[in-house]
Amino acid sequence: MEAEKFSSARLIKLLRQQRDLYHSLHELSQRQRTLVCGDQPELLLRVLSERRRLVTRLAQINEQLAPCRQDWAGVYQGLSPECQQTAAGLLEEINRTLQSILRADQEDGALLSARKDSMAANLSGLGGGQAVNTAYGACAAEAGSADLSG
């Protein structure tokens, strides 16, 4: 089985890389929050692009870890007690960080949705103003074309 080819050192190295990438993703998530609340779409797009790059790297690490995940119980039992403790700690940290990122992304989605709704309401208000101007223009045209010669 491929999982048997994994050395303890390689597994821990990949888990550390994964943890570090999640920490970087979390930092970007926090920067994203600031940009979502502000009005800097160019910077927000840069942060989203960087997040995409990190997610791509995470996917590559996940591919490398796939054989271990298929037989995690066996792989874990094959680790020394020290490596088991290290792996468990890394996985716990990864999961906590991921949950925090997901929570922040949901909140950011709600903020963006609220801003979109607010913008739509403002734009519809402008549409109402345009309707008033159009109606006023039509009334003025009718008054201008009325026969006032008596």
C-alpha cells in the first residue's frame, strides 16, 4: 500500500506545510474582512487571487497526503508515540484554523450580500428619481405644446 511508503518525517513535514498554508490563508482572511468592509475592490481582488494560490498549494499537499488518509488508522498506529502526538497536534491546529477561515468567509459573504442589497436599494431609489424627472419632462412638454392663444 502507498501509505506504507510514507515516512514519519515526510508525513509530519507535509502536515506542517499544510498548517503553515492554513495560517497564511487565515491572515489573508483577516485582510479580506478589512477590504470587504472598505471600498477597495482592487486590493480585495489581489487578496482573493493570493488566497486562490494558497488553496492550489493546499490541494497539492492534499494529493500527496491522499494515500495516508485512505488508511489513516493504520498510518497513525505505525507512527511512534512522539510522531502521533505531533501529528494529532498539527491536525487539531489545522482544523481549528480551517473552521475559523470558514466562519470568517461566511460572515464576509453576509457582509457582501448586505452591501449588494443596500446598493440595489440605492439604485432603485435613483430609478424612482429618474421616473419623476421623466414625468416632469412629459408634463413640461405638454404644457409647452398647449394652445395658449385662447
